Amino acid sequence: DTGVSQNPRHKITKRGQNVTFRCDPISEHNRLYWYRQTLGQGPEFLTYFQNEAQLEKSRLLSDRFSAERPKGSFSTLEIQRTEQGDSAMYLCASSFSLETQYFGPGTRLLVL
Amino acid sequence: GENVEQHPSTLSVQEGDSAVIKCTYSDSASNYFPWYKQELGKGPQLIIDIRSNVGEKKDQRIAVTLNKTAKHFSLHITETQPEDSAVYFCAASLGGTASKLTFGTGTRLQVTL
């Protein structure tokens, strides 16, 4: 299967711990996006990369959040000092230039 | 920034009936409008999309219409089937380098037998 993959699929952590999620986009897709989705809501944009360059960050992305895409392929999203309000589904999507965004299955984070 | 409103929040139809979900957007510069279907525990799946230079697009039982003047677009599903039951999201994008999607709040569609 050549779709977008995300790991882990589920993460439970205690408040104050750091967590890191990984996204592997569809091969040759040069754009990679991170979204966050809380229960009963639509996905909200966090940030996106074109190749290795991070081109836009949402105001939702506080200083505790950092995303990287070091070689223009996979990406990581790290949350430092997690808070209960960070509990959500973190979705990754990829696209080839301006075309359709294809989403991965998401990583569900629960902060206790 | 862009704001997308979606109605209704829940929709129940009988198998074989049609379902219509409506969205409005605020930024007249938006030019790309996808619709996604999300099943429980899964990521959103694109089902159809439309660009601002087209008024209507159809793919088998699914169609989308766009009214740029009213800043309004709609999803039409005909001959609904139980497997159509899911949450549907509309989204809008300015396109170009500002290609992030702004999503509506979703419509939970229930197709009953």
C-alpha cells in the first residue's frame, strides 16, 4: 500500500511528558501537512512543508510544538510538556504540489 | 482568515433516498473545494472535489455544485446505501502557496434500512 502512513496509531502519555509522531507521505509527494482534530470537529491546520521547507505555521502551533521534515520525505511532530488540552487526533496529509491532499489514518493522543 | 460553515450537523435518510449537505465559505478568493468522508477511527478520505472555474462535478452517485456568487457549495449523494453512513466534511482552500484546507464542522450521515 502506498498511502500516507502514521506512527504510532495511538499514544497515551502523562501530562508533562514529550511525545513524537511520525508521518510518511506518499512517495514523491513534495507537500506534507499536519492537522489536529478534536472530537466532533473538523481537522484544523497546524503546519505544512514543501520539500524540507516549513512554509506556514498556524497560531494553534504553540512553542511546545515543533515539526520537521529534514530530508523532504518523512516528517515528525513533537509536542513538549504535553497538556490535557493536547489530546486529539493528529492527522498528516500529503500532496504533489497544488493537487489533492491525501490523509493518513492519524495518531490519536490521550494526555492523562 | 477563511471560515467554513456546514449544515446540517446530522442527517438521517432511508436507503435509496438522496442526501444533501451544504457549506458556505467566507473568503471570495478561495478556489478549491474538496469533500471528505471520515469513518470512525480513520483519517478523512477524499470523495470529490471542485475548483472555482467549474460549477458542477459528478462522479457516479456523488455530485458537488458550486455557486461562487453566493459563496456556497453542496454535496449531493443519490441512491444512498448503508455504507454511505459516515461523517462528511467540506473544506475550502485559497490554493497556490496558501493551500491549507479550512474544514467545516462535519455532517454525520446515517442511512437507515
